[in-house]
Amino acid sequence: MVDDNIRNHELYAHYLGIFKQVEVIGHAYNGEEAIVLCQSMAIDVVLMDIEMPIMDGVEATKVIHKEFPNIAIIGLTGFDDNDRIDALISAGAYGYVTKSDNIKKLLDMIHKSTGKTDLID
């Protein structure tokens, strides 16, 4: 989970923690920290906010996608701004969900990005 808002980390960890097949294993608060996490942990999916200090989600996605093409990056955005979303997808993100979408949509996106069929029971 990469987001500069600690409350978002708590909410997503709580809701994703309901599903035993999904485990939140790391938290980063900007793009630079996200890159370090990907370098130091075995990660399948990164949930990436777009707007963050130090390094935004688009720049971090470019680096992570280049260094770790097997990691699926899913954008999390509070914005309905097509330019930002398009930039994230162009940088290598699998897709995106908005922060106002329900958790089922996020779980579906995680499922599709990993090809795992047993995420929701």
C-alpha cells in the first residue's frame, strides 16, 4: 500500500484483511519508499496512490514497472482526472480504482491483475 495518508493505510489494511488470501505486507508513504519496498520484499501487487510528496505515483510506477515487470500496480486515486489516470496507465499500471469505489471492485482488480482465482470466498 502506497499512500501519503496514514488513515488510508489503516482502512485498506482493515478491509483487505477480511480476506485471508490477501495480505498487506508493507506500507510506503511516497514513491521512493515504494521502490525500496519492492526491492526488499516479494510483492505481487502494489496499490499506488497518484498524488504524493517526494515522488508521485506515476514516477514510482515507471521505476517499479521497469525494474519489476511481474509486480502488478493498481492505481488508487481520489481524483476523477483522466490525464492523471492515463499517465499512471502509460507508466505501467495494470489499472486503477477510485478511493470511493467499493472494496469488491478493488478485490476484482487484484484478482484480475494476478490471475489468482481464490481471492474472494
